[in-house]
Amino acid sequence: MARPDNGSQRTVMVARGAPLVRVEQLSHVIQTRAQRTVILDDVTFTVPAESLFAINGPSGSGKSTILNMLTGLDRPTTGRVLFAGVELRAKRENALARWRGRHVGIVFQFFQLIPTLTAAENVTLALQLGGGGGVPRRRWRQRALECLTAVDVGAYADRLPSELSGGQQQRVAIARALANDPPVVVADEPTGNLDSQSAHAVFETLASLTERGKTVIYVTHDRELAARASAGIELLDGRVVGSHGMEAAFDSVAPAAPSAEEAGQ
Ligand SMILES: Nc1ncnc2c1ncn2[C@@H]1O[C@H](COP(=O)(O)OP(=O)(O)OP(=O)(O)O)[C@@H](O)[C@H]1O
Ligand SMILES: [Mg+2]
């Protein structure tokens, strides 16, 4: 998966189609004095490396909660998330934040670009916050332009978000997610706030990332989009009620052992 173009340090070595993310018997319960709410109930699935993986389900079914567990932003009540064989909850907060910066790019429904920064500056900010992805500071602008060009918005590098359409803003947000060259991009309803034409273009952009070695996990309540994924799960009330495409992960070779650096984090 190494990208020779930016010299970034690779931290994950998993063959295409082999299990990259493994979610095992994940449950999440929120307990207040008044009541106990089960948000996720015994959720198990596997995301094959370099797949387009959909998490589909109606509003309130637990999709965003699962993404927060996958990115280590939230911790499950029980169960575990393994990333290339390494358990996330074993990491301390600082290590987890560093891990997230290197391994996961996040795309939000409402873009969440910084309004006072240009498209290119939004991407370089991600480089700054994520440690630069192995790219020296003097090359950050160039790296930002490469990421913007990869998702067809290179021409808008010096525009502010307010000077861009929704679809263009979302592509800038995808470029930002790619800044540190993470192996995984997660997107929570990335097309939920776009007209159907822009939604289609943004979806195609996300899908094309798998050809560049990325694993793309996207959350949607749109069944039609979900059906276009190479693998995925369907959720209802915090439970998995359907799945497809995960067999591929088990037909493939086992994941490589984590590097000493990863295991130690
Ligand atoms: N902190 C919390 N306290 C209590 N309930 C919560 C909390 N966070 C989420 N929930 C509940 O958990 C359930 C799942 O929420 P989640 O945000 O994961 O759903 P979702 O599938 O992403 O929905 P949407 O499509 O509307 O974004 C919802 O019923 C929600 O109300
Ligand atoms: Mg949600």
C-alpha cells in the first residue's frame, strides 16, 4: 500500500481483501439513573482491506455510534475493535489520537471545513494536526494540491469554502481526509446534505479511493448507495440484520503481524 509519492511512513500491511478491521461482539449501553439504553447489541463484522464497505440502516439504528468505535472516538461497553490485528482499546488516549491521525481520515455529513481557511489551507491544517504523514513542512502545500487534484477540486485550492458548492466542499473534505495518507477513510452520511447529482459525484469519488489502496467505510441510510458497496452490514435498532461481501475477507490470506511500533502503541 506504500505510496511512493509522499514518502509517508506506512503503518499497516494487509493484503487487498484480507480482514483489515474486525469488530467483535460490540455492545454499547448507556446507563443513567432513570434508564438503561442499549445502543449497540452484539455487533460483529469484518471490513476487508481496500473494500468499499457500507454501514446502512435507518436513523437511530447506531451507525454513527459504530463509526465512533471504529475510529476510537468512543469506547464500547463490551466487545472489541481490532485494526490489522491490534486492539484499539488497549491503546492509551495519546497513542489512540496519534494512531487516528495516521490511520483514519474522517469525512462528515456537513463537511466541517474551517470557513476562514482556503481549500488548500484546510488540507494543510490536517497535515499539521496529523503529523504531516511523513511529508516535510516545505512540501505541505504541494501535498495539499495533490490531494485536491486527486478528488477533482485542484482548481479551487485558493477558494474559501463559502465560494464552493456543497459537492465541491465535500470533495475538499475528502482531500483533507487523505492528507496524511491513511489506509482507511470513514464517511458519515457524506452525501446526505447534497443534491442527487453532487451526491452521485461524491460517492464515485469515495468509491474510486479503493483503487488507490484505501479502505472506505461509509455510513448511509440510502439503500441504493449501500447496495453499491463491495461489502457491508445493515443495522436495525443496534443489531446487525443483514450483511454481504465479508466472506471475501476470510477467503484471503491472514493479515500481516502488526509492526513492533504498532503493537507497542
Ligand atoms: N449519549 C447518548 N445518550 C443516550 N442515547 C444516545 C446517545 N448517543 C446516541 N444515543 C442513541 O443511540 C441511538 C443510535 O444513535 P446513532 O447516532 O448511532 O444513530 P444513527 O444510525 O447514526 O442515526 P442517524 O441516521 O440519524 O444519524 C439513537 O437512538 C440515539 O438516540
Ligand atoms: Mg448518524
